[in-house]
Amino acid sequence: MGYEYTGDAHRALVDSYRTDESPFPTDSSREYPRRDSLRDELHLLKQLLFPSCWNATELLDDPGGTRARMTELGSCIHTGITAYSDRDAADLTAVVDRTLDRLPSIRRALKKDVEAAYKGDPAAKSYCEIIRSYPGFHAIMTHRVAHTLYEEEMYEYARELAEDSKTETGIDIHPGAEIGEYFFVDHGTGVVIGETATVGDWARIYQNVTLGALHFEEAEDEDKMLAKNYKRHPDIGDHVVIGAGSNVLGTVEVGDHVSIGANSWVTDDVPDNTSVFVADHPEQKRKSND
């Protein structure tokens, strides 16, 4: 028997569509170029979360159609988690229900992420450009759903979604990472955020940044086996900017209102209201090619 969504979140989604105001897209007559996703889940998420940008404007005033689209997404998720889990069918169905029930709150969080990207990037021309084109936004959209599944202990399937998002965007956010509101990754290529990292509100991260582990522990009773399920990644506060090429490693705590300059190497705690930067840049020399 296939999955069918029976909750009420489809009505909440349609209600949320109706509250959209400029600069969020509200013109239902536009049709945008095709941008096919690597897997059905990501395509359906885009349509359900921002139908005006993904040629799904029929959902804007149609709770029944939105519910049908949610059932389609739920069927994909149900198939995915069933492949990895031995839990009984009713339990797995309840996991999918709870995940879909959270779509309205995920959409509210993503609208804040769009705002953060627009305010944080001088090159941004419109909210729709961000929703359709920015890899950082695509990455956080997938992550907010994958993290929900991770919290449901559907670790492997959540990782599948994260890996497909990484293939599409070049941004590797482990589904276990906890990301606050108004999150923005600019450019994004090469960004890595580890499983036990936490990031506060209004964080802005540039390309080739790693929030990673500094060292690994071995399991006590296993030969060459690394320990699992322990804290090994940094905690990033609110209103933090991390410049391109920087590495923040280990269980360090980075406070609020911190600026980490490009190519910095951070392995110690950083207090609030601090700027970190490379003090002695390598000397640059030039010579004629003649």
C-alpha cells in the first residue's frame, strides 16, 4: 500500500503562500526555464516551498493539489527511509507525516534565509534570483528537511539527500549540523559543515570554509575503529562572518558578532565582538616576463 498524506499542513502551506508579499515573487503568470533536479524529492520540495518560482502556481490556491503534491513527496521519503530501516510500517508512516507537517515552519525559516542572502550579497538583484539560482540557498533548503529526518533518526536517508544537494551545489552540510535562522552561504563551493557543528542566527559563510574536526578519537574496544557520536565540531555564535578559505576546527566556541578573515586557521575559542585575521601575509613579488 502506498503512502498518502492525511495531515493538515497542506492548508497551512497554501495559507502561507497567500501571505507572500514583494519582494517575494507573487506574479503567478510567469513561467521560468526548466531546472531539473537530481532526484524527485528536491524537485518536489522546490515546488511545495516556493511554487511561484518553480512553475507550480496551481498550488497557490489549491489545498487539494498541494496535498497531492505532498503525498507524492511523502511517497518518495517513505520509500527512502523504508530501504534503510527495520522499524514497523506504522512507525515509518508517522515519521513521514511528522516531516511533512513541518514544511510550513521550514518554509518560514527559508524565507528568512532568502532575506539574509539578499541583505548579505551586493550582487543579489531579487528574491527569486536567490531562490532559483543561489547554491547556498539550495543547500540550506535541502538541509532543513534532511535535518528533520536526521532528528527522526533516519540518518542514512538524510545523508542521501545531503549528498545529492552537495553534488548539485558543491556545499557539504551534514544533516546532523544545527543551523540557525537567517543563514547565508555566498558562492559556496567547497564549504564543509560537520555533523556536530552548530551555527547561530545571521551567520554568513563564504567559499572553501570548513567547520570541521581537529582530531578523532578511537573506539575503546575496536581495532582501528574511530569512535562515533561525540562532539568534534565547532559552535558558531550569532552574527558571525567567516571569510573565504578559513578553517574553524575542533570543539571551539566562536562568540557573537565575530568576523573571521579570509584564510584564517581557528583552533581556539573566539570571544564575542572579535575580529580574527591573518596578521602577516606572505610577501608578494613581481617580475617582468620579458
